[in-house]
Amino acid sequence: MLTVRIAIATEIADGLMLQFRRYTTEERTERLQALLDARERNESTFECLIALQDDRVVGAQLLIRQRDDTFYVWPAELEKQFAQTTVAVEALRQLYELADQRFRDSQFWIAQSLLELDRKKQSAEMTRHGFPYLTDLLFMGRSFAGADPLPDRPTAFTSVAFDEPVNGERFARVLEATYVDTLDCPELNAGERTGANALAGHKIAGLFD
């Protein structure tokens, strides 16, 4: 008999190990510890959905609620042998349906998943189950350590440091203004994302000063 629900007690560890099965043992431990550390720092909480067949965990899906009101959905993962059975399609459908329901119950502004470019199968699977592909992300960065100094030139602008109690709302309004007619993933701007959401997201995305 197939059952899909939120994992409890020791099922959580079994579900997460299945969710992370594509990684090495060391990487699994690191990812699990990262989840626990983020929860300890109050940056996010998580839950694991599981598919059970005869009380055995055969499918899992990790959901993470982040402090910026985003809901992160991992692609569902099935046990290798179970994935070959006729019940596997139904297990996937039920896992994604429950993930969608958990998101809607959360009242967060977006549910998203970020996949490596080589995970085309998982991307297509998520699209079939209500989480459509939007875009490819290109992350760029530049270190100023050891960079050549800029040539002398008249100062055309001044910078203002972010100070949330003093100018947090002003920064949020400026961010929202940059979304108007943007071509940078415009699907995100259907009246849902706010500058405050974006600022919170930047603050938890890495080192924040």
C-alpha cells in the first residue's frame, strides 16, 4: 500500500538520506548539517515528505521555508528499485501535490527550485508536476582584493550604506523600481515579489555585512 505524508521522528533521517542519495556519504553529512545549522540560526526550517510502501521509505522530497518568505522545493527522489515499479508515477504525483499544498498553506510568496544545468530530467519532471522552468541563472562576482585602482575622475555619484532602521524602506522601494519592465526573469514580478522580500533574500544568501 502506498502512503505519502510528512515524515516524523526517525523517518526524517531516512527521507533525507534518500533525498541526498546522489551525493557521497561525506556530502550527505555536510548537507544535513547545513540544514540543522540554518535552523539553529533561525534562517530556515525544513520538513521532509515521504512515500511509504509497506512501511518502507521509497520516496522523499525536502521542503525548506526560508526567512525571506521563499519556499524551496527539492526534486522528489525515489528509491532506485521502487522507481522501476508501476506505482512510482503515482508516488511522484502525490509527493508533488503534497509539496504544492504545503506551499499554499504557508502563504509564502514563491515556491522555487534551483537545479544544476545537467539535471534536465528533474527539471522536466518538476514542470510536469506544477513547478515550471523559468530561466537559467548566471552568477557573476568580482573580488576587489588586489584589483587595480580606478583612475582619477570626477565623482559622479555618492554611495549610501544600507542601514535597515534608517533607510531599509528606501532601499526596498529602489529595488522594487528596478523590477518595472525588467527582462531579468519577469515571471517573478506578477505583483508578488517586494523589495523587502529581495532584501531579506540577499541577507541570507551568503555573508552579509
